[in-house]
Amino acid sequence: MKFKDVVDNLNILKLDKMADCLTEYIDKINSEKIPFLDALYELTKLEIANKAERSSQFNIRIAHFPYYRTFEDFDFSFQPSINKEQVLELASLRFIEEKKNILLIGSPGTGKTHIATAIGIEAAKNRVSTYFISCHDLISQLSLAHSENRLVDKIKQYNRYKLLIIDEVGYLPVDKTGANLLFQLLAKRYEKYSTIVTSNQQFSKWGEVLSDATLASAILDRLLHHSYVFNITGNSFRIKDKILEKRDNNVVY
């Protein structure tokens, strides 16, 4: 048996990390720095870690996030209205186990989508089926499915995700038909799966945004019943540098 044959077999079995590290561990065994079984154990651990990382990256890629953001990237000091400890607790993903929702409300640029994405990426890394979509795109897809008599299947498709992130509710107006489709989806997810919603509109305005006060009330009822709500009242991150520059210029030495 040749070394190359072993490497080829490992590659055929898709044990790529073991194949890559085999030479290093053979050298360790030959120099009596490590027993054979210990070397084999370490190689399998490396392979498991490698597969977990690749799985995480794949889950992140298919979740369709608009960008890669984590909580480490978020400047909580710029948004003091956000309870940092409570937000970071969401990274434990306990809310998904409890089938609770998260609603992030605030003006444009205040970090709603960043927080939603950071939570979603943490979920995807932990092999929780996750999908990110804007409210406009979601309703467009539901409307198309409805017109083609496949709405039931489309809702089932979205309900394969334990975590669905709906971004920018209220950014564009929604007609009554679209609001009804959104209600049907959220009604099916109610108390079964978790949903994160971001919106630049306060709940009192959702009747106008969704073109029907009754449907808006029904949607909010299902979203808010088991939920965490964050009202972000700070400045936009998009003008952060200008604000900080102004503060610095006003400092008296």
C-alpha cells in the first residue's frame, strides 16, 4: 500500500482535511511524538471541524443574506437605545427553540437589518434553516404563486425555514391582496417557527402600510404574541462619521 493510495481513498471518501494533514501526522507518529490512535483521533477531529465549518458557510450562502454582518461589527455605543445584553442573548438562539419572534422597529439606517442579519448568520452557523428576504420580494413571490395556483406549496416552502427574516416591512406600500398573502404565511408560521421582522414604521402605522387596518391588526397579533420587540431611536449609521466629526470639532481643549 502506497501513501498516495491512502490519500486518494481519503479524497474519494471526501475526507479532505484528513488527506491534507496526513503527512504531518505520519511524521508525528514516526518521531514517536504521538501514538497512532491519538493521531487518528486528532485527524478525525480536524475532519469533523472542517465539515462543520463548510456546512456553516453553505448554510450562510443559501440563506441569501444581503451581506455578512456579526454582532462584533455592531457599534452599540452609537445606538444607546438598544439593550446590548438583551440583543446578544438572542445569539443563544433560545428564541428559536421557544418559537418566538423578533421585531426591530426604527428609522432607516439605525441598524435593524444589521442585527437581523447577525442573528440569522448565527442561526445558519448552528445549522438552523434560515432565509432572508425583503418584504417587497416576499409579497411579489407570494403573489406570483397565488396567480399560478401554487400558493399552498409556496407557503410550505417558506415554512421549511425555522427562521424567516422579513426585511423592510413598510419601506414600500403593500396593497390589500399582498397584506392578505402575508397574513396567510404568518398565520401558518404562528407558534411553529420563528420570524424576524424589520420595519421603519411604528405599529400604529401598519394599517396604512398594509392598506387594511384589520389585516394589519391580525398580522401584528400573530407576530407580537410571543416576541421580543426593539424600538431603535438613535441616529442613522450612514451619517455616523459626520456626527462624530461634529462632536470632535465641538470639543473644547
